[in-house]
Amino acid sequence: MSTHTAARTAIRYLSPKPLKHPPNPNPNQAHLLLSCSIKPNVSAQREGIESVTEEAIGICVAAVPRGGRSNEGVRGVLGKALGLPKGDIIIVKGATSRQKIISVPCSSSADGLGLEQISRVLERLRSAIKK
């Protein structure tokens, strides 16, 4: 497993190898793991990316945390911010918690650390922050 966490613990790169934990949904593709802090049941105007820090990505969703509705909201917000279909965004850990680890697919990294992929995702997330 190859991960890069120096000064960017909110986003980690997983090389395309089978893993036990966290489970890699597609072992033939690299993934980024996003540490997210969720605020459910906010007004629809506040829904979106709230913040991007070294510790976590703050996400606000209008959906209530019942029956997986807020998880679907989280997948929708991230999908819109990153330009990915909701089906590609997988909640790996924390399905019933406000603290989640979310997997998003990315291209394999030539350097094995995913620095380019992490930078690209950080840029997209920061540009999507609700003002």
C-alpha cells in the first residue's frame, strides 16, 4: 500500500493493489481516500463543500441523516465538486457517522505517491467551497 499523508491527512493516495482495510472497491484502479466531516440537515442554500483543511473536508448536506439520505447527499456534493458520477464515490468507513472516509477513483501515480492527483482534487474542492 502506498499512501501520502505529509501535511495532507485529509486526502490519501491508495495505489492500485488489493487491500484488506480500508477495502479498495476496485483493486485495479488507484483511489484517493478523503477524510470528511459532515453537517447534515442544513438549509439547501448551505449545501456544498464548506471547508478544506489538513484534517478534513467539511461538507454540508440538506438531507436528514436517516435511511442513508445524507450519505446520498454527500456523494452528490462530492460528485458535483469533483466532476464524478455518484456511483464512483464510495463511503468506505463511517456510513452512520458524521466522520467519514470516502473513496474516489483517480489515475495511477507515476511517482507512487499521488501528489499530482491530490493537488488536482484539492484544487477542485477549494474552488467548490461555498462562500
